[in-house]
Amino acid sequence: MNKVMFNLKNEKIPRATITRLALYVQQLEALEQKGEKVISSEKLAQECGVNPSQIRKDLAYFGEFGVRGVGYYIYELKEAIKKSLGLDRVWNVVLVGVGNLGRALLRHNVLRKRGFVIVGAFDCDPFKIGEEVAGLEVFCSSTLPDKIQELNAEIGIITTPPERAQRAANYLIKGGIKGIVNFAPTRISAPENIVVEYVDFINHLFSTAFQISLNQSKGLYI
Amino acid sequence: MNKVMFNLKNEKIPRATITRLALYVQQLEALEQKGEKVISSEKLAQECGVNPSQIRKDLAYFGEFGVRGVGYYIYELKEAIKKSLGLDRVWNVVLVGVGNLGRALLRHNVLRKRGFVIVGAFDCDPFKIGEEVAGLEVFCSSTLPDKIQELNAEIGIITTPPERAQRAANYLIKGGIKGIVNFAPTRISAPENIVVEYVDFINHLFSTAFQISLNQSKGLYI
DNA sequence: ATGATAGTGTGAAATTTTTAACAAATACTT
DNA sequence: AAGTATTTGTTAAAAATTTCACACTATCAT
Ligand SMILES: NC(=O)c1ccc[n+]([C@@H]2O[C@H](COP(=O)([O-])OP(=O)(O)OC[C@H]3O[C@@H](n4cnc5c(N)ncnc54)[C@H](O)[C@@H]3O)[C@@H](O)[C@H]2O)c1
Ligand SMILES: NC(=O)c1ccc[n+]([C@@H]2O[C@H](COP(=O)([O-])OP(=O)(O)OC[C@H]3O[C@@H](n4cnc5c(N)ncnc54)[C@H](O)[C@@H]3O)[C@@H](O)[C@H]2O)c1
């Protein structure tokens, strides 16, 4: 289910580590904004709700970023993590499916702040083609293969209905995309060398409902 | 980081199992729509991109739903999973923060199809209060405590900016909410007996970028 | 300097999660 | 009715991940 990832020493890196690194970056940024300069794994762990050793272990995959007896310099750690993940540059992204979710993402400037710039928006609905959303003209999705090259995009986000996700993926693949983030609740097939990630929030609602049911059966709410 | 969950036999249930169960439900529904009646763990595993034993193990936490030598009856398995997770009923949900993402979720009827009905939308922006989105009037978020009771809501979705997430959470908690799904990229504090789930897609983009970088360093795209 | 305190990096231990293997149960065939 | 095919549920083994524990380094106070 999960892709296997390696660092430069060719150690396998748990998928969970990547997820946590993203969390650390966010927390580090928040700390930076508060004017903090240094933080210990203990404190950062508290902020993130994880175990301190976990943080040190996660970081150890990529190098030594801390100072013993002191902690981590916040700015430097944040940059080090980003560099380790290949986020020390801009990634051009195209988005396919300018519906409710697609629009939300297009207007979401946190992506840009993180180095992901949406450079093209595509849809197949003639009513949507030509429209302008968040400063981008919506193009016909059949032009994707050419546009991907032209825009120099490496990542494609799919926000079409599930039954159209494979078609959208095919266009992206044809255009030479390197990675796909699929928000439609369906699996897609792609050549081995193309990275495919699935985003699905429904499981968080499932999980919440389940845990509430458990709490309820324990009489936690009476 | 992850909540510990138990089944009725008081076995600990991996968080990953819950995520996969959500995936199975989705695939089973897709199969049902194709008119299929029965499926083996082998086939379902293929569809979901997981190991067949994994599926059988995941299901074993909750009971015996298959028939040896035959497989699983699709409709029955789907219902059994949903029942196991407490999804055999409707969950009333309120949403706080009617911005880009909040609107997308309000208009997203897949939630309703899965038994999560958004019964109230709240914002603090006077320009948004009174507006109608997806058939719901937007209310002032300070009225949340009362409205939660009135609407009989058990789950709250937070889609405010991160710096407002705690405030939104406080309103929800005051109203006696049982679970919170937080889309804002920040941790929130809540009493022990309130379930809190964090949704964060940025990690999927991080992960995609990282994997592409790795592939690139392996010369996979030349 | 010296000692006390704080806090990283890491190998080993503990725990969790996944995968494999197979006995038990069903259906189908002759 | 016996034999063969399948395919589950479950136990055991393997693999992966998390946590612990502590040597080692830096800083600060005296
Ligand atoms: N809205 C949400 O909050 C939300 C949440 C989670 C997941 N999702 C998933 O995201 C996807 C989009 O959801 P939505 O609510 O935005 O749906 P939507 O119907 O509002 O938008 C889908 C868009 O995709 C376009 N489209 C369809 N086929 C296409 C194709 N082949 N090429 C290009 N564009 C195409 C449609 O014209 C439409 O504009 C769905 O798969 C949904 O399940 C949505
Ligand atoms: N837009 C996306 O695609 C996207 C994706 C991932 C995560 N997020 C996260 O989701 C959250 C919302 O994103 P958005 O793009 O919709 O932002 P947005 O600014 O469009 O919407 C935020 C809404 O919250 C309201 N709000 C602010 N404080 C509030 C309070 N105390 N009570 C009630 N309402 C309040 C605002 O009035 C506004 O309507 C952010 O935290 C963002 O990081 C958004």
C-alpha cells in the first residue's frame, strides 16, 4: 500500500516519518513566528504530540541537525528538513477538476507558501473552460499533455469525480508528469516510475465516529 | 500521536486498520455498482493495493464475515464493516469556518452518502453570517454551544485558519461535542474524552516531492 | 577549571504491524 | 460419496516501527 522510500544512505524511510516531518515543519514555522530560536526534541514532541526519541530518530535518517546540550536551531532545522525532502525549491503543479475541492485548493495559498505553485488548472466542462479562478485561466483537460510540458509541471493534482480520475491520470501521464496526488476516492493505475499518492479524508470521519462509539460503549458521555 | 482503539474483545486496533477499512468500504461499493456479488480477499486486496492476509486480519478484529471456499458477500461485508465502525446510523456534524475548504465540504455530498450529515455551518465573519451555503444558513460561531445541543450534533469539523482553530474548538467543546476533525494545520487541546483527528494533505505533497526527488537521483526520468 | 545541568544521537529492547503458512470449511466434479 | 478446488480464519514467523536508555557533548554557574 505504501511506497518504500530511501534516504541517501539507502536506509528505508517509514512513510510515517515523512508525515511527521511535514508536521515538524509546520510546528517549527509556528514557533519561528512566535520569535523562538531554539527548541528541544522534548518540547517539539510535546507540540506535535509524539515521542521525543521519535523526533530524533526521524531526523537521524537525514543527518545530525541538533546541538547536544542545546537543542535544535529552529530556522536551521526547518530548512534542513525541507532540503532533505527536496522542498528547497519550487514545484510546479497542475490541477485537474475545477469543482468544489479544486477551487478550494486553487485559492489555498498555503500550498504556495510551501513551495508548491499551481501553474495550470484544467477541466472538461465547457462551462468552466475559459473561466478564471485564483488568477488562472481554466483550460480544457485534453490540452494537458502539451501544457504540462509548456508549464514545466512535475506534479498533478486530481480533483475530478472518481469515475473520471483514471482519464485525468492518463492525460497527466501522457504529458510526462512525475507524480500524482489523487483526491478522488478511487485507485488509479500508472507506470511504476510515476509516484501516486492518495488523499482521502473520509477515513478521519470513520475513525472519529468509531472512537466516539467506543467511548460511548464505555459510558464516557452518559 | 495516534489514538489507541479497541474492539469489543478489547483488542487494540491499529489506526492503519481503520484507514484500510474505509478503503475497503469504498471498493466494495464500487464493486456493488458493477453488479458483483461475491469477492475473495485475494481480489479485493488487488483492488485496494494491499496484502490479502491483511484484509482477513483487519476483518478478524470484528468478526467472521466470509464463507470459506467462497469469499465475502459484498453487500453483507460492506454492511458488517460499517456496523463494526458504528456507521450504521447517521452522524450529525457541524462545520466551523465557511471559507474555501468549508464550502467545498458543505457541497460535498459524499459525506452524506456515508452517513455524515452536516446540520449546521458557522463562521465569525459578519459578511458570511446569514448567507446560505448548500441549503444551510450560516450562523455566528458564538452561538455554537447552544446550536450543538439543539441540532444534536456529535462531530465538529474545523476549517478555520489555524490561529482560530483553538477558539473554534473551545466553542465546540462547550457545546458538548464528542469528536473534532480539524483541517487547520495546528494542534488543538481538548479534554481526554473528546476525540480529535487531524487532517493534513500537505504531507502527501511533501511525500510526492520527496519520492520524485529520489527517483530523479536514481536517474529514473533522465 | 570543575561540577552540574540539559539535551542530542544511537544501539538495543520492546512493541506493533505485516506477511506467511496451514488447518478447517465449503462447493464443485466425477 | 469420495476426491479436488477454493478460500477463509488463525496461529506463528518475520519485518517494521517505536521507545528506552545512556554515552557523549555543550553550556552555565561557581
Ligand atoms: N468537495 C470536497 O470537499 C471533497 C472532499 C474529499 C474528496 N473529494 C473528492 O474530490 C473530487 C472532487 O470533488 P468535488 O466536490 O470538487 O466535485 P465537483 O463535481 O464539484 O468537481 C469535479 C470537477 O471535475 C470536472 N471533471 C470531470 N471529469 C473531468 C475530466 N475527465 N477532466 C477534467 N475535469 C473533469 C468537473 O467538470 C467538475 O468541475 C471527488 O472525487 C470527491 O469525491 C471532494
Ligand atoms: N483551502 C484548502 O484547499 C485547504 C486545504 C488544506 C487545509 N486547509 C486549511 O483549512 C483551513 C481553511 O482554509 P480555507 O482556504 O478555507 O481558508 P479561508 O480563509 O477561505 O476560510 C476560513 C474561514 O474561517 C472563518 N473563521 C475565522 N475564524 C473563525 C472563528 N473563530 N470561528 C468561525 N469561523 C472563523 C473565516 O471567516 C473564513 O470564512 C485553513 O486552516 C487551511 O490551512 C485548506
